[in-house]
Amino acid sequence: MSQEVSTLKDVVNPMLKGVVNSAVVEKNITSPWRDFWNFKVIASETGDHVTVGTLVIAFICFVIGIIIARWLSRRLTKKIFSRFELSASVQHMWNRMSFYVLCILVSLIALKVAHIPLTVFTFMGGAVALGVGFGSKNLVNNFISGFIFLFEAPAKVGDFVEVDGYFGRVVDVGMRASQIELGMSRRAIVPNSNFLEKTIVNWGKAGSPIYISVAVSIDYNHDMKKVEAIILEKITEVPQVVEGLPKRVYLKSFADSGLNLEILFPVKIYTPGDRDMIASALRKKINEVFRNEKISIPFPQLVLRQAAPPEPT
């Protein structure tokens, strides 16, 4: 019996030593990671500490929540808001508003799941809070401007606008900035505050009649009425011109080299590039008919007169 016990000890003891050694090795390996995971980023006297682990959990919850919020806001727009026969711009506004509300809820839930109380942010210190305040001033300004822009709607999604020298169609109103489609696969990112602080020109929705202008000059020796009749006739040949609305040719100024005219005519535009395309088409027709009718376009020129030489005394 004693021999069997001795044999059993000889078998068990190496096994126990191996288990203990592996546990020690595992502890030595995981200890640095555990220390990093439990590292206190923000410590407070009340015990509400924020560690690296809680921040990682909060970040993962926030990312997943934002994905769900975006999907849910789109479903609400598609399944609920579309049933009330609302316009596309109003549906876009409610889509954005629901997304912003869901983002706030997601942020609160992420903090709750990670066990990060809101009171910990009071321990960040006045200097850090002041720095964050100054750094986020423009961000908050654009965010609030986006809300005002959605409610007041000086320009809706789908409208053609001109702001900061850009002409295009509003395709999205985001939290910080809005996107304007310029054509030729280009988009301008305009801060929302620009729509409230600067002058914008709203040209209306796609397909609605708008007036565009084309400038041209003629020599002083040409008949103004004849030129006006030729131009008005050529306007009707331009694509997308609206029939039934008045078309005008104005004499803008008497320039040094000729008469400056401005042509105003109504068209329908559907893409941001239509305005320039239609104006270019009219200029080509005017250039062709002016060549055929011998109507010259003036260019800057100077007339030099040589004074007579003084008579010999």
C-alpha cells in the first residue's frame, strides 16, 4: 500500500508543479495587459474612476450604437415619414433630427454600459474644460447652425444655391457641414454657419424656371433694334428654354469700345452643369449669327492722333 502511495505521489507531484508553473507564466504574461486595461485615465475622490478598459467598452458600444441609429433613422424615414406624403426635404430634416436624438441616447447608453458616470467629467479640471471649449467653439457653432438651417430651411435638399462663390445643388445637410453638388463629380463641403452668416442665393428646385444672364458687346455703329431681334430669335433655339415667359435684352452701359448688353432668359435646369451649358450654347449661336450678319464684337482699342509739327519761325 505504501509503495502504491509513493508511486502516486511521483506521478501527481510533477503534474501539480506543471500546473503551478503554467499559472505563474500566464500570470506574468497577462499582468501587463491587466495593468494597462485597469490603468486609471481619470481618477476621482468618489471612486468613479475611468480606466482604459471602460473607455474601450464605451467606444465599442458607441460605434455599434451609431450604426444602429443610422439604420433606424433611415427605416423611420422610409417606413413612417414617407407615408405622410412629405416632401423630400422635410423627410430629410426628420431623418437628421431622429438621427441626432438617437446619437444622444446612444452616448448616454454607452456611458452607462461602461459604468462611466457623468460626474467624472467634473474632475477634468478647469484648464482642460476651457481648452476644449475654445477648440469646439466652431464645431458647436456649425452644429447649432445645422439645426437652425433644417428648421428655417432657407434652402432645402434638392435646391440649387449659390454660396461662397459655389453654384450647385444641396444634397445633404450634416451635423457640421452641408454638401453641395457642383457637377463633374465634384462636391463642395460648406460649413453650416455660412448659410446663416453669409448671403446665399436660392435658385429653386430642379425643373423650376430660373433666369440666367449672358453678356455681350457690339460696336456703336450697329442697329440696336436689329441686334436685339436677332438675339431674341436665337434664344428660342437654345435647349431647355421656357416658352411663354418674357425674355429681355438690356443695354447695360456705354463702354469705351462699344455697347454692353445683358441677355436675360428663362430656362429649366436639372443638374448643376446645366446653367453653364445653356449659357455656352447661346453664346455659340450669337457668335455664329454675328459672323453671318457682319455684326462685330468690339475689343479694347486706342486711337492715336499725331499733333502737327510746329511751324518754323
